[in-house]
Amino acid sequence: MNSKLLIDAIVHQTTVLIAQLSTASGIRAPLAHVADQVFLELSREIEAQGVSRKVAADMFGLAIRTYQKKVQRVTESVVAHERTLWQSLLEHLQARGSCSRRELLESFEREDAIVVGSLLNDLVSSGLVYKTGAGETTIYGVTREQDLLQALREQRREALPPLLWILVYRSDGATLAGLHEQLKVDDEELLEGLATLETQGRVRREGDGEGARYYAETFLVPVDSSVGWEAAVFDHFQTVVRAIGTKVQRGATRSSRDDVDGGATLSFDIHPQHPHAEEVLGLLKQVRALANELWDRVQRHNEAHGIPEEGRSEVSFYFGQCVTPADEEVA
């Protein structure tokens, strides 16, 4: 199977998604580690598929010694890139209260002045920083009601437990080491998030310390919830990838009417006066209601009768809908 074109297209679409996530809500997420992280995790997964290191190195166009050195270097540095100049500027302003443009350029004299100016403009346009005056006497300050440090802390505190919840739910006994490997967060944050989930009754712990294992029987983010969207996005993306990967690994590159793994994508061309417009736009609501009703029935049966371990399987069903106006470019 010649899959190079497919891989190139998937990489492009994935970078579009990463770009959109990294700029969501006006926050500029650090990206310096992404290239190294992609290389490291891709090399690990290729080797996990049973491919030897020599062949993996050749797939990357590297000699085996170069490949081994790069894996070692990236392993040591991949978690070190958490700060960006964008964030450093904002933290500097938060600590000082306000600064003139001249003071900021002096404080960051090792950085390119044009880059500093561009980042300051971005911070102002995002609403996180205000400015008054002109030229080098321009005064910059953090918009108090949108203080970055507090916002980041609160966003991280709210976002982490749902992500932990879905990772625990998808695993058969998650460990601290395994969760740390997937999320790259401090141990203190990790334990705090897990403790929150335990208190809420969403996760149960067996054992203590480094040997503790965490389990979750269910995972559910309500449709109207403003918290946990990150976990819902991750779960949807992961499920799509798993379904496609499972089908490809089994050699099922063609669909059949009896498929239990895979998916289907249908695109409808409509306009406001189209006789079926309302029916098409209501597909998401209709399928969601149908799937939720079935999920409730399955859950009630499982709670009443339990599920035997022998022959147990998990079926992940995904669906989605996207409306793209004619004058909007498809990413």
C-alpha cells in the first residue's frame, strides 16, 4: 500500500488542528517542543509495531547512529520547552504592574526588538495587555481582569481533571508514571487532579504511592458543559484515530456492509430554502439523542447485571457534524 500521500495529508490536517488549539481563547500555547515530541513519539510507536531500530532510522532518512543519538537527545529535552517569549513578556508585566516600551526592550535586550514589538501588539490585540501613549514612551500593563497567570492557573486546574478522567477511563488501571508520560505535567498537579476526581467519585484508586492504579467506570461531559471540552475533543480525536488504525492494522482497506470497525463521511449541499435543510442540520441532534438513549439502556443493564470479564469488549461510537458556508475556506 502506497500511503505516503495519505500520511502527508493527515500530517497537514493535524497541524491545522494544533494551530487552532494553540491559539484558542487568545492564549498562545508553547510549541517549541512539538517537533521533538512528534519525532520521539513517532519513533517509539514505529518500534512498538515490531520495526527494528535500523529500519526505523532508515524510515526517517537517518543513519542508525544518528537516529540513536537523536532519540537520546530528544528524550532528555522534550519536556524542557514550557516557556515562550510571549509568556515571559506577560509575566514580566504582571510582576511590574506596568512598563514603558523602552524598559521592556532593555529588559529583553537579548531578544530581537522587532519580535518583542510584534508579541506586544499580539498581547494588546488579544485583550490581555493594554497600552497608552506612543513610541518608546508607550506604557504597557496587564489587564487586571484578565491576569494571565491567574487565568492560566484556573484554566489548567479546570482542564486537567477531565483529561485525566478520560485517560484513566480508556486504560485498564492507569499508573502515575503512565499518566505523567502522556500529559507531561508536574507531579503535584497530577496528584491534585486525581484527588479531585476521587473526591467527585469519578475515579477510584487501588494501592498507594507510585504503585497506585486508577480506574474509572464511566466518562461523560454534558453537552452544555463549559468545563472539560478539552477532554471531549481528545476523546473524539483518539476514538477516530483508533477506529481508523484498527481497520488498517487488520488489513481491511475496503468497507463492507457488515463492518463493526470504521466510519463513514457524508457531505450534503444545501441552501436556506432547500426542502431537506432542516433535516440535514438536525442530524447531529437526532443521532446524539438516539445514541444517548441507547447508552442509557446499556448502562442500566450493566449496573443491574454486571459484565463478565471473559468476552468483554468496548465499542466506541463517534459522530460529528460541521457546517461550512460557501464563502469560508475549508482547512
